[in-house]
Amino acid sequence: MADRLHLIVPEAWEGERLDSYLAAAQESITRSGAQKLIAEGQVLLNGRLPAKNTRLKPGDEILLTIPEPKPLDAEPENIPLDIVYEDDALLVVNKPKGMVVHPAPGNESGTLVNALLYHCQGRLSGINGVIRPGIVHRIDKDTSGLLIVAKTDQAHLALSEQIKAHSFTRQYEAVLYGNLKEDSRVVDAPIGRHKTDRKKMCVTAEHSRNAYTTFEVIARYEGFTHVRAILKTGRTHQIRVHAAYIGHPVAGDPVYGPKKVIAQLGGQCLHAGLIGFIHPVTGEYLEFHAPLPEYFTNFLAALRRLSD
């Protein structure tokens, strides 16, 4: 069933484009997606069909219809998985760098979900629908490391509540550009969708959510710092955005880092190395570790050689 939304343009958006506003107001919509909805007549501005580049005024009324998405079938695929823990309620997977978590246009196969459907023979929670079965939380395609998958709806709901309550333990390791002067630094800065580039997130006070990251220095090298990043919240691209915000983007990050990317890293040097949670059935606190993958240790070895 289509969603119909009534939006009132706030003062902060005076003079901005309609498509930009829609993309910022609705997290599920990109700017190009907003333009498509406008072209299809799914957007009314003050009762009239607008152009995509219409400039807004405070108090403008928008009626937005978001059609029901077309189903994208996820098929089981026999793809090897590095399973760190598994029982009847859940499993913990060590995802390799380069693997997409769930199918999406352009990535319909070869994803973690395709592999999970085969491994679990379809026995996964259905709370996130047929495209994201069992997926409680995600990590980016080029981020390696641990994530939890729920087999039952009960486990999924209990784990999601822990994430909302910030009682979920998540620690990453990363290599950042530059010398992080403090041995430990807390970044408390809200994150929202970038106003002009819909593929990016940014630190902003508008349409944002609170975000907290603690960076702890593990080792220092010439031009780089190896850190542990501890999440209190789990916003999209949080570590990458906060690292860039303090002037030390993640090495290899093609989105938030320098234009000249360290190509041999194949994306951001970021690994979800530790995860801890209360088991939704037994009530026991469980904690799991995943060693640094080869791409990460090779980079650290190269930095040591350059720093000696």
C-alpha cells in the first residue's frame, strides 16, 4: 500500500529546491528518486503539480505519495560464510570486505542475505521483510567484521531493543589520516543526510539524530593513527562521518576522505572487531571478537616500515 505524507516546509528550507527538501525530509528517498516522484505526479505543492526545481517558502504544504516498492526477490546462494557463533535464535557472522549485506538494485546477488538464506534454509526473522531477512543491523560493503543475524522474530525484537537502549557493545578498529593528538577523544555530533549529496551523511543540526563515538589511540605512525572506535549509537556511516568531522578521515575512504584515495585498500580501512549483547533467550551476556583481516594487517605492516 502506498504511503501518503503531509509535510510543512520549515523556515530553514526557504529558497531551497523541492527535490532537495524531499530527499532530506524522507530518509528512504534520494534526490533523483524525489525527481522521479515529482515527474510521476506523486507530489503536490500547495495543491498543484510542481517542477522539481521549484523553490520553497516557509509554510508550503506538500502532499507526497510514495508508491509501494516493487518486490525484489532474494534467492539462496551457496556462498561460504565465516560464522563465529550460531544457535537456534541467532548467528554472528564475520563479513568480509566487499560483500554487500542485502540485495538492492545493482546488487541483486552475492550478498550476505543470499548466503544466509542458503545456510539457514530460509529460517530467518521476517521483521525487515523479504529483502533483509534476519538483518538486525548493517555494516557498509567495504567495512569488514562482525554483525548479528536473527533467526526468529523474538530474537530480532530483543536485539533491536538493545540497540535502541545503547546497551549493545560495538567496537571497531580503523586507521585514520593524520596524528590524533589526544589518546582518547569523544565525538558528540548529530548526523543527518547531506543536503546536496544524497549518498553522503554529515554532521548537521537539521533533520539529524544524536551520534556518539569514542576514538582511542592504539598506535601512531607517520601520517596515520591506528584507533579503536567505540559506538554508543549506530548511525549510517557514523565512524566515517565523525572521523572526517574531526579532520582525521578513515584511510582509504572514497566518500569522506581525500580525493586521492589509497587504492590498494579497496575502500575504508575499518573493521568491526568486537560485538557484545545479551542473548535474547538465555539472558547471558555474550561477546565475540574477529581478528583483523589481511588487508588491514598488511597496511599496518607497511605503516610500521615507513615509520621506522
